[in-house]
Amino acid sequence: MTDTASPLLGRAGKPQSASEKDAFDTAARFLPGGALGGNALPDDVRFVFSHGDGSRFWDASGNMYIDYILGAGTLVLGHAHPAIQAAVTEQVSRGTHFFAYLNDLSVQLARELVPLIPCAERIRFTTSGSESTFHAIRLARGFTGRAKILKFEGAYHGTHDYAQLSTTPSHTANYPNPMPDTNGIPQAVQELMLVCPYNDLDALKSILDQHGQDIAAIIVEPIQRIISPQAGFLQGVRELTRQHGIVMIMDEVVTGFRYGLSGAQGYFGVVPDMATYGKIIGGGLPVGAVAGRADIMDQADPARRATGDYVYQNGTLQGHPLGCAASLATLSVLREPGVYEALFAYADELRRALQHLFDQHKMGIRVIGDGPMWHLISGDKVPQNWGDILATDLKRQAAFDTELLRQGIFVIPNMRRFVSIRHDKADLALTLEAAERACIAFKAAQ
């Protein structure tokens, strides 16, 4: 490895092009904060996406990046995969959208997905992971006749009011009371949510002993952001939900089809009552799904509108043919022999090589992760819950992550990272070269 910067990778020391500057100026005039959403990068490393191919993308100034964010984990096939291009192009010529009635590709996709998802007897499509978790919660409430929902502290389940509680609290909660992540969450909503520390079955048992009769569902990320479940934790959640008549919702928006075709359910051997999907399932297009037991899912049968046990679930674009075409193409690629083995192997080698590099440079950074996800923390302890994450040096790690971005490795400070099936040995070599430059620059700035 060398500390000589690649002429193509990253924007360290390079000016923005006039067109990129103009894009930022225009965005500042018309978009709140000049941003598409709640994410913003420091001014000296921010960029405008131009185009992507495989494991890489280019900004509007022509700088190349190795992409480990991959559309927040959406692009397991990488950018512009030929199979998705072909499928979507063909469908465009046949029609982009009709209505939320059946179309041939939506039926085909449902037939493909249900046998792959261990908990699935029925499936309904949505257009995002947030919609999926929202509708799963409503179905659980309708099924149980109960109102409260329990989530685990630090988990992300989307953007709706029931999800935006205790996602990134500044301190651990007074359990089981939640902390709102944003203004605009009514107190009445907060009173319907309970919070428990992740990986703590004793705390969960205590909360359920007090509130179990009021809880409709427990929603859990099988791998909570960067935190892996301790042995027996998910199994314990499954058993406790059965004991208390609570619906277990496994949020597989991130893990679904990333840890194998059966997702985290197959990977950990735990089958919930319901599961939610987004990201990978759409192949880069807006597709999500709710899957689960027939007796829960059939509450959404339109024929039940006249009865007292109907739960409304609908959306203008759910099951839209473009998304279904991309989904079917994604599944076809993921079924190919050796795909998951190569995906896991690259992530394993990346974690090992980065840890060796950071140890050589005495960075005090630990590389963690499970399967095709990875993350960096400034500290020695592998986090088991949100409190452990708060105990790490988040400010220092964010500064180093920003330096990685400056050197052309697309990571978002203190956010989990992913790998795609398009990452290869050349990407690994470039990643390690850029990471070494980042180590040198970071230590020089201290």
C-alpha cells in the first residue's frame, strides 16, 4: 500500500466543478436545508451523485468513490446491474403503473417470495420499509385488540410516528418510557410505545410482566443496526411473545435477502409471526412488503370490509410493475450458485484486512459486523445495546469516517456499511489504500 493518492478516488484536495456548485446553490433555494431528507454531509466532503456502476459511483465533479452505503443497503447487486436494467427497460415498454389491482408481475413476485420467507403464508406489497412496519403494527393491533407496541432502544423502524421514538436517544431511557426523536410526535403516541434495551431478556421479562396484557406486538431488528443478537436472545423474544399472546414482528428491511434467501429468519433459526421488508426486495426501486401468518394477514382481505375484523392496508403504487420487475430480476441473480458465499467472503476479508491496518497504525478502531455488513467503532468493546454505543467515542469515529469519505470511501459517519455482490479484489485494494491514507491524514491532524 502507498500514501500516494489515487487520481480518481475521492475528492481530497480537489475543487468542485461549476455544475456541482450550481446544483448545491439551486438545492439551497428550493429544498429545506438544501437536502432531500434528514441526511447531510460536512461541507468539505459533500457531493452531488452523478452515476454509478457496480460497486462504484461518481459525483458531479467526476470523482469516483467505492460505495459501502449502497443506497442505505438497497443495492445488494450494486449499481446499474444488467439484469435489473433489462427487466425494468422491458417493463417500461409495457406500462409503468396501472392501479393497486393485480398485475401479472405482482402475482408472480408473491408466488416467488412466500416460499422463501419462513413466516409467510400471505404477503402484501408496499413501497417502502416505513410503510411495511406501519402496516404490520396496524395488523397486529387489529389481530390482538391491544394498543401498545414494544420496540428496542436504538432500533430504526422507519419514519412514521410509532417508529421515531428512542432511535438515537442521547442517553439510555427510563425504561419502558420512550424518548421522541423529533418534534411533532404527540404525547398520545408516546404513551402507546414501550422501550426495552436490546439483548436484555431479563429487562424484557420485567416489562412484559407489567404490561404484557396491553402489548399488541414486539417489533425487533434481528441485527439491530450494528449490534448482533446474543446467543438465545431472538429465541427468547419468540418464546416470551408466545407466552403473552403478543405478535412478534421481525423487521427484515435490512436483513431480508441479505443473509440468504430466507433472511435473518433462516440465518438465526427464528420464525416470527410477521416480517417486514424493503430495500433489497425492490432491487433499487421503491418496493416493500409485509409477510406473515394467514390469520393475521387475512384481516386485510377486502371482502371483510363489511365485517368487524377488517384492517385497511392499501397504497396507490403497491405492487407496481416496475418494482416487481426489478424484484424478480434481483431474486434471479441471488439464486445463482455461490452468490451469498462470495458476498460473505468479501465482507469477512474486508473486516480482517481493515482491522490489521488499523492495528498497524495504532488507531484504536475496532472493525465489527456480521455477514455482509460492517462498521467501525472507536473503542474495544463490541456493543451489545444502545448504551454500549453511547459509551464509544462517537465524535472521534465520525471524524475518521469523514476522512475515509474524503479519500473516496463512501461511508456515512457512524452509520452501518454494506457490501454488494459487485465488490471485488480491486475494490478491496483501493479501499485499503484509501483507508491507509485516511489513517495518516487523521493522525497528522490530531
